[in-house]
Amino acid sequence: MEEDAPVVVRVDDVSKRFIIRKDNSLKERLVTLGRTGRRHREDFWALKDVSIEIRAGQTVALIGHNGSGKSTLLKVIGGIIDPSSGSVARRGRIAALLELGAGFHPDLTGRENVFLNASILGLSREETEERFDDIVAFSGIVDFIDTQVKFYSSGMYVRLAFAVAVHTDPDVLLVDEVLAVGDEAFQRKCLDKIRSFQQEGRTIVLVTHSLSQVQELADRAILLNHGEVVVDGDPNKAVSAFRDILEVRRQNEAEAQAAVHGVATDELSRVRDGHVHSAVAHAVGREPGEEVHPGDDLLISVVVSHDTGIDDWVCAVQIDNTLGAVVYGTTTKRVGIALPHLAAPRRVDFLLKNVAFGGGKYFVHASLMDMAGRHLFDLPQATNFDAPSHPDYVGIVHAEPVLSDAGEVALPVVVS
């Protein structure tokens, strides 16, 4: 996508406020009726001064934890809700698949809802009739197309709604997390359709919790946290920053949960006082930073400590590829290593013999755990290494392709 491509979505200093009422019962609402005091309501700012530009041909992923504002931003872009302040400018036809069954009437059949939803997305009746067979074929629910949609499963809802959205020839396609509802085969079909849209130069804005999809599909990622843009740019950097945020939240929630359930202070201290200081990965005989070649021995050195001391502990490493898929993982417990008392910083070396990584970048995560498997400290993406690409294959596993030509093969003739 060229930098001089036209801007199709411009979000300028947008904020969105929702009012959360604190009177939880009908009686409380009647008592507080007409009162505007802040004791009975709370302002929640889902978006705070967000400014972004999306150019034609970009695939932009909006990521963040639940409540970060990503779905709100998608609805603002699609014109579903208006911002409390700021402005949004759009160019071209927008098709939005934002909520399960949005635009469907439960008492109408699937056939009737195709025409209803298509008209909402800007198609004339004649255009919908021309594309109807393709829409139904893509959805895969031809046997239920004349059934009222209130009898549809959630997966059938998604199939039909997505089929209508992608057959309206949108310039901008907005997709929320609803794709996660479909089965695996339909998800692959949707991803193939998205890739074809990318090849056609269409603009796609998607919200997803699948970080592997972000790294695979998006050429740009926007990380939101508490309604503010934290990272806007390279998907790998945005995903890495998001994982850091999730790890901080996980640790805070673990401590809060432990406090609620009355966990002893010394046990909480054990969790807080564990540390993974660093991890280094490199091929034996090569300098740190050099590529790890097939056949090398990979040495991963992890430095851990515990402020108050711990006897029963486990060190773990996990290697992921850039899509977040686990390539390899092991622990000292798995390989039967008994570790001595841990207090002062101690180094644990994992030596992986004769590795066979395919070309690409790999991330190493390191963890300190107790014998029950509870994580005392995690250091996500503690280090990384690269494996050289090979001209004869792609993938995460190295295997030399050796072909031989044994001559022509006589195919059997079947006469029926």
C-alpha cells in the first residue's frame, strides 16, 4: 500500500462517553428519578481523544483487552454510534459486521433477511437478486434459507451475515470478533475471502483477540488501552506491547483474587518475590545475534531469583513463531531435573540439540513456577533469534526436500 493512497477513514480527536447508572433496582431508579447528581451515575470514557487515518488498501487490526475501546471505535468508524466529541469522515461504501445478527429480524426467514440486510448495506433489490445464489452458497446454509432466523444457531447467524457483507462489494469492510463463532472450516473460508479482498486493494478494519491473525493478516495494528491509542504501527510491536499489558493485568488480578480469598501474606510474598531477570538464546559456537542454522545446538540461559527463598521451583522456556504458535516448550520438571534452593540469582541453561527451525524469527518466553505449576513470574518475549530462510521450502520446520524422478507412472484404467 502506497503512502499516497487516499484516506478512506479519518478519525479526528474522537472521544466517546457512556453513562453508567449506579441505581441497580427499579425501586432505586424510581427514587432517583429526575436527579442528576453524580452519586447515581458514573461517566465511562470508552474513547479518549483518538485520532487516526486509514488509507485505501490497508488491513488494520484493532486490539486491546476487553473494555479497551476497540469495538466502540469500530462502531464509530462504521457510523453505528456517534462520538461525544470529535469527528469521523468516511469515503466509499462501508460494510459492517459488528454484532451477531445485527440487521436481522428474528421473525423473517433467512431469504427475507438477506434482502433486508443487503438493503441496509446499500444494495438494490435487483443487485441482491443477482448475487443471492452466491450469498447462499457462501453461507453454506441453503437447507435453512427459508427458515425463520430465530431458529438459527449462532454459527448460522454468522455465516449468513458474513456472506451478505462480503457480497456487497464494500470499499471498507469492518469486522468484529463475531468470526470466532463460526466453525473452523467457515473461519478458513472467511480468512480466504479477506485475503482476496486484500489482493483487490480493499480496506479492512478488524477487531480480534486472535493475535496470530493480527500478525498474519494485518499490515498495521492499533493497540488501545483504556480508550487511548498506545501503539499504532507494526503489528508485531503492537502485539508485543499488548502481551506486556496483559501480563501486568494478570499479575494484578492474581494478587487481587488471592487477597479476596484470604491467601496468607507470606504466600502472596512468594508470588511477588520471584523474578525472571533475563534470558539469552544463541547457537553454540556462534555469537549472540547470529542466525541459528539447522543442525546447531541452541543454548537458552535463563537467570532467576527469589527474594525470600524457595525450595520447590521450576524453570520453563517456550519458543513461539511470529504468529504466536508454540514451536517448542519444556521445563526442568519435564526433563526430571531437581533444582537446588533458589534465593540469589541463579542461571538455568537449556541446551537444545540439533535444532531444525525453518526460516523466520522466533520468540523465547521464560517462566519461574512452583511445583504445582503456578506461575510466580513470567518474562514474555524475553529474547528472540532468527533462523535463515531456505529457497526450497517455507514453514517452521527445516527438512531438506529431496526429489527423485523414477520415470513415467502407468495409471490404472478403470472400465465400468
